[in-house]
Amino acid sequence: MKTVIVFVFGVNLLCPGENKEWPTHTLCKTKDLESYYKSCDPFQDFGLSILPCDKYLDNAFAMKIGIILRRDANKMRTVLKLSYDGKYLIAVKKLICDDADKRYSFCGRKKGEYLQIDQTVTFHLLIIPKGNYFLELELFNEDDFKLACANITIISS
């Protein structure tokens, strides 16, 4: 009997019945622009905001990201992949922090600390063209550990 109970308990722990996902968060929603994001990290959700919510890009956007670090982040790099109406467009990789350059206050944060990135973003377009966009944004540390991952959907009409 004890063997059966241990077996059933072990199966429940190792094989959960449902595949849990993080919820889809609304970044913004206007008559011309909708934007949503979801964490693609199975272990951690995070906060993201972009203001203002406007398809006209003549102003700079204020972007904020907040996460609790699961690993140290002495060096950080981002990878951004963009698709438009299902067609892959571009991938951009950028080093944000390294040992020699500590220009941002969040560089050098340790495991368990809260990381908040406040960044102004400017674009070289005047308007987001009509269509469906999909962005995958990833943040890695010096050991190539994925600190954060977001799938962002933008619908411009």
C-alpha cells in the first residue's frame, strides 16, 4: 500500500496535469494600435510598460522592464527578433553591460535583486505601418543564462 501511495504521489509531482503558462498582458490598446506581451520564460513573469501608446513615432517612448534576477548580471546583452505579418525581418543583438562599461545603474546586479530598466527608445520611422508584428525580446547574462524573455504582439490598423 505504501508503494502505491508513493508511486501516485511521485507521478503527480513529476507529471503535472496542466501545462501552465503566464498570462498575456496588455501593453496598450487604442483605436489604431494594440500591443500585448507574454513571458516566454517558464519560471518567471515580469513587468513591461511602454508609453505613450501611439502608432505615430514622432516622440520618444519610455520603456520600463522589471524582474527579479535568478542569476548575477555583470554582463548583459539583448536579442530582439522582429517578424511582420508572419515573415521574419531582422534580428538585433546588443551588449548592454560589460565589466569595463557600467554606464547603467542596473549593471552588476546580483541574484535575487530587483532589476528595473528605465530606457528612452526612439525609432527612425514616423508611423508604425499597418500590419501584425511579432517581437521576441531576450535578455542574457555573461553565462548565456536567459534572464528574461518576452513575446510581444503589435497590431497596427
